[in-house]
Amino acid sequence: MSKLTVFIGSKNFDITLDEEFAKFFKEDFKDIFGEKRTIKTKELLYAYVQKSHNEFTNKQKYMQIVDKIDEII
């Protein structure tokens, strides 16, 4: 397990993640927020909306693939 601290607004949040996921999370967080030490609440909300949109489009693509596989089978 790996403990990470995220600074949002004026508060610190400690999170504990599985080691493998923690590595992914750190890189993904860095890709989104860069080297910032503190994230504004508005920035976090925007990032969450963007991630949710990505998940939505990925799910749509996944379902299209599943439908095509079902047609073939």
C-alpha cells in the first residue's frame, strides 16, 4: 500500500492506494495537473467531468464492439 497526500483548496487529503494503482494514479494526476502543489476545487471538478466523459465514450465504444461480436457469433 502507498500513502499519497493530495492538496485541494486549503485542505490536505491522505489516500492509501494499492502500490500498482498508486503508480498509475501519480502519473495520471501529474498528466492532468502538472507539478501544481495545490489544486483548486474548480480544477478538480473539471478534471472529474473530463474523466467521466472519457469513461462514457469508452463505454459506448466497448458496447459497439460487443454488439459487433454478438452479430458475428
